[in-house]
Amino acid sequence: MNILSCTKHSNNYQFYTSVKDVPKEVWKELQCEDNLYLSIAYLEALEDHNESIEFVYLVLTNEAKKPIAFTTIQIVDFYLDSVQNEMQSIVEWIKCMGRKLRVISPEEPFKVLTSGNTFVSGEHGIFIKQDQDKKQVVKDVSKGLLEYAKSKYNDSIDAFMLKDFLTESLYITDELKEVRFNSFKVEPNMVLTLNENWTSFDDYLEAMKTKFRVKAKKAMKQSSSLRVEDITVEMLDDLLPKMTDLYKKVSGKSGFNLGDFDLASYKCLKRNLGDKYLLKGYWLDEQLVGFMSGIINQKTLDAHFVGIDYKFNKSYAVYQRMLYDYIILGIKEGVHCINFGRTASEIKSSVGAVPEDLTIYLRHKKTIPNKILSLFLDKIQPTEFKQKLPFKEVKK
């Protein structure tokens, strides 16, 4: 259902509460489905199985009513108390400031309207046609988000977020600062670029320094008693309860989560995306002790969610085995790079991944809390880690 249309400047906004309602002409005009995260098949799977999140889609059109940009919007309730680990001291500070000024209640959830993907890190929130003034479109999109919140939610949206922008995009997205958005860096994506000459895992190992090659072989030997199998749609009904438990063991260690992913989405993702969605399970005898998932998006393999029983992780190198299995899959599928995502940066660097900086823009609905927020965000720094350099130097 098209729930809102409005006009600002020379552009028009149209909002839809389901991806199924976005007119076919929009997809045809924008040709944005090459990015799977902006495809009907992917968005439908998220929408159908994550009921705690409200999904909205913004289409920006020009004076001729032709679509020029598409934005995915996800509205979530975020609790300050859910923040853990290294960010906890900062949260305690903002709680204290909020109580003193009576502008932020730590007991009540923040209702956050996000342009971007709650469950995937990277530039998957806004698609802009090539022939457009991208700086102006980004500002127009941000104003559209504010307009939607005002029209639909009155005053109940607390904060607005646009995520996750690469360094090369900042000359465009820094325009958001003109409309009171604050920027801050978050944990980087860890990305491994595959050598085009690697045709097997042995080629990858051969490119490594001795120390790291020995470590990889040791992990493969430790994990050799694990049974690794593809998880099919038919297997998911039986496996989902255990997989959810394993997923929560991992997500519970994260310092910052906007929302929990409903693993029931896997059934729809596998059906809709077929071989482009990867799902593997790790069994010790008959016990599921881990799983990994991933998406092949154009020429990139993105690690999605994993689940691990940490009782077995050290003895059987479960997580390390998963990292190497992503590499094996990436080489087999002929992708250019593997995006391992955020967190556990040091161990990911030990398999060859390097950090790819990401920036988020955030704005509170009110002026005073927004100023407090800017102070809070100034204190956020990505966690430092020791970058490993596992590959031999290439002789010129």
C-alpha cells in the first residue's frame, strides 16, 4: 500500500510499507536489483520473517515522475541497556547526561529509523541513478525520512540513521551534516581480496608465510572430525531451534546490535536466492556445533550470520574452519573478494582480510539531545586491533 506521497523542491517522495507494493516500473527504471540487497527476492525474505522490524521503502522521483533513487528503511526499537563490552562506559555517560537534562530516558527504547540494512554492513541502503546529482539526492532522501516520520509517526521516532558509507563516498554523504546529521566511524568490514591466480585452497595456502600456513593447516586438521554439510530448506524446520541458540551465543558477545535476526528468514532466503545464498552446518558426531551463512552478491561473497557452540570452538577450531571455508567457497565461486563483516577483526586479518572503514550518520529528532548525541559519538572509536600480514611479499 502506498501510504504517503509528498513533494519537496523539484522531487517527489513515495513511500511503501511492503516491497511487494513497489510498482514494477520502479525496478525496471532503476535497474537496482543487480545488488541482491536491493532486490525483491531478498527484501521479501527479510520482511516476511522479522516482525519486530517495520519495513518501509522510499522512492524518489523527478519532476517527470521518473524514479531516480530507492531507499530501504527499517524502523527498530533500540535499548541502551543492550549495549555491552567496550561501549558500555560511553552508554553509562550518555544515560547520566540524559537524566540530568531530562531529555533521554534510558528505560525507554530509542525508536530508530534507519536507511540501510540492519543485518548487513555496507552500502546497501540507497541506490541512486548514475545521471543524478548524488549530493542533492542524499540530502533529499534524508529530508524524505524526516517527512515520513513526521507524517506517519508524529513525534515518536527518536533518531534517524543512514548507514554504512565507504570512505570514497564521504564527499557525497558529508552533505548530511548540513541537515544536522552527526557522523562517526564504526567497526570496519574485514575484506579479503582474492588473487585471480588462486584456483584452489592450496593456491591460497601457498601464498601465505610459513607461520600462517602452518596455523591454517593445524586448524584444518583440528576440525577434520567435524562433518560439514550444506543445510537445505527441508532441513531447516528441524535445525532452526538449535541454530537460533548457536546464533544467540555469538550475537550475545557483540557490543552493539540494532536488532536480532530471525533465522526463519533462512527458509525464504534459500528459496528466493537459490545458490546465491550459502548455508552450511558443522556437526560433531550427531550434534550441531556451528553453522555459517553467506550471500554471493555480484562479485563479492558476504559472510552473513554464524552460530557457534563455544564449548567446542577451541578444541575443534570451529570458527577458524568457517573462515577458511568462506575462502574455499569464494575461490570456487570465482568472486573477487570476501567480506567477512565486522567484529573479530584480528583473527580475520590472520586469514588475509584488511579493514574497510565505514561511516554512519545519526541525528536525534530534537536539538538538545542531538547535541548530546554528537558529544557521545565523538567518543566512539573502532576497537583497535593488531593487523596481521599473512601473505608473502610479492616480488616485483
